[in-house]
Amino acid sequence: MPYPGPVRAGGRFARWHDQQWREERILEQMAMRPPRPFRMSRAARIVIPVIVSLILQLPASMYWLVRSPSNTSWLSVILALVGPLALLLVRRFPGPVVAFVSLAACVDFFLADASQGPPYVALAFAIVLAIARGARIWAWISVGACWIGTVTIGLILGLDWHPARIAVTTLGILVVFGVGEAVRSRRENYEKYRQAFAQRKLSEVQAERVRIARELHDVLAHSLSQINVQASVGLHLMDKQPEKAAEALANIKETSKTALDEVRSVLGVLRAEGGQDPSAPLVPEPDLSRLAGLAASVTSQGVEVTLSNTVDAAPKAVQLAIYRIVQESLTNVVRHAHATKATVDIARDGDDLVVNVADNGRGLDGKDPQSDQTQGGRGLLGMRERAELLGGTLETGRAPEGGLRVTARIPMHETAGERE
């Protein structure tokens, strides 16, 4: 790959220097990566190094034993056996194993000439496995001490070791340590990304639960509030004005049917594996066109609602958020404000859509206007979450008429789903 040249701020390659951006790409790749069809078991990862070490070391030692039997040849065969077999304990005792194999490798270095067979392969496996399992200090200290001690003793005894053999062995040990550190780093990074991926999945599940709870709250709070008011009207007028009581009952029937359809639609998403239960009713998402009906339903409950909407079109996600914010605000007016009038004003302000809902009720009663417990408990928190999820803001305060004022400002940008 050709050198891309210097990295400029905001340039094509600048994002590769953003650690958070790289981690996001890795997590996305982990999410899209299909499951591996084959994965080596833990036992195999231990047994295979033992078998490979025996195959590479034992035949050469046996050959020299048969060719020239001696105590030295017998000791070489024993070392060719005990070093690889010690690797069977590396999972439980990685530190002591690498120290033992290092000592065995040093003894083998004294006994065997460079032309009498392969190097002590078991030491390479012991170093890599020990570092990968967290015994880095054991590996560096034991191997370093054994190798320095071996070279020092050889020089004191005046052994005829070729300098190239010392240099190649030292370089080989350093290369093996580099491989071990790379394996350890890769395992740590994978574990870190795996935990981050699991945390992201948990956060996504939690966010979905919050979203569903918010939808159910908005639907049920508004609908049950209407039903409660209409039921009170019907009971009050049952004897004096039966026709008005019948109208209230009809409104209760229509409101409860709409609420049940919306609740069943939300629950259908939870029950279905493919995202929607075929038996659940298909209820269109509320948009700005349904605000007039919402205002009329609240007016029928005794609160005069004045609606002013100068927005013709907006992304679906923005329309749904605006509808739910207005719905929850008017529900709070009916349930808590003891108001007789409310105004809903929706207009564009540059690239933002601004919604103002105000009433002439009892106001905040001295409570903190930014408190999530003001006049709606979880309702105001849900409205603020809806606005912030779309990059907007929501504020509450005292209206000019003395009641509560809710102001939401939401950017008019399109979401990824809208563009598709």
C-alpha cells in the first residue's frame, strides 16, 4: 500500500488516528462477523505443543543414543521428554513450567552440539504460553537468568562455542518473546473489545426497554386520563342529561379501543421474532396531522386547546417525537394543572422545529422547573429523552398566563432510516 502522505486535520486518513473511531469499527466488525465453524479446544491447545516438541526433539536424541550410547546421550533423551511433558501443566502453573523448561533447555545447550539436532523447541512454546497466560515476569526473569548463567558458565569453563551460535540463540529467544507479547496483546485486546461489545449489546437492550416503556407510558397516561375524565362526566350527567352521558361513554369506547390497538402493536414487537407479531394490529405512528384530533380530545375534557401549526412536513421521527411531547404535555395539563386553557404552538426556527405548550393552570407550585418530578413525574423525563435522542432540548418554566410552559427544540435533520 503506498504511503498516504502526511495526515491533515480532518483529512481522509485523520480518523485512523482516533482511538474511539477505531474501536467503533472493530465493534461493528465483531457484530457482523459470523460464528467460527471450528474452534480448537483448550485441551488441544495444550496437547499440540507437547506433540510438536516431542516430534522435533525426541527423534534426534534417540538417534544419538543409538549411535553412541553414553550417560550424556541418556540425559539428552530424558531432557527431550521432560521438557515437552512439562507443558501439560502450563495451564495451571505457567510460571513454574517456563522456569523448569528454561533450566532444561540450558542443560541441553551444554550437552548437545549445534549439529546434533533442532533447538529446544519446548522452550519456545513455554515462553509463548506463559506470557499469554499472564506469567510475563516468570518468563522474562527465568529465561533471562538461565541464558545469562549459561553463557557465563560457558565462558568460565572455556567451552568452544561459536559466537554465531550464541548470537542466533539470543536472537531466537528475543523473537519468541516478541511472538508471546503479540499473542498476549491480541488476547487482551480481544477480551477488551468482547467486553465492550457485550456492554454495548446490554446498553442497546436497556435503551430498547426504556423506549418501549416510554411508548407505553405516553399511550396509557393520555388514554387513561381521557377515560377517567369522560367516566366522571358520564356519572355526573347520567340522570340529568342522559344523551351527554351516552356521548361520554362513546368517547370512552373509542379512546380505549385506540389505546388497546397501540398497546397491542407495541407488545407485538416484543413477542415476535421477526420484529412484528402478525396478529397485532398495524397502527400507524402518530404524526403532525393527528395533532388536531389530539387537541379536540383534550377540549372535550374541559380544557380549551388552541393549536397553531405552521409546519407542513418533517421527518417521521421528528413528527412522532413532537406528537408525543404535545400529548404528554396536554395530559399533564388535564391531570395536574387544573387549567381551563392551553395553547400549542409549532413553528420552524431556522433548521429547528420549536414546540411551545402552555396553560393557565396552577403552575409549578414553587418546584424546580427543570425537575423531572414536576407535574408529570416520569412524563417530563420521557419528553426530555425524546428531544435529546434527536439532538434537541426540552425546557420547562412558567407560562405568561401563570401555568406551566414546555418548550422543545428539535433539529429538522433526517435520520438514517428516513434517508433509506
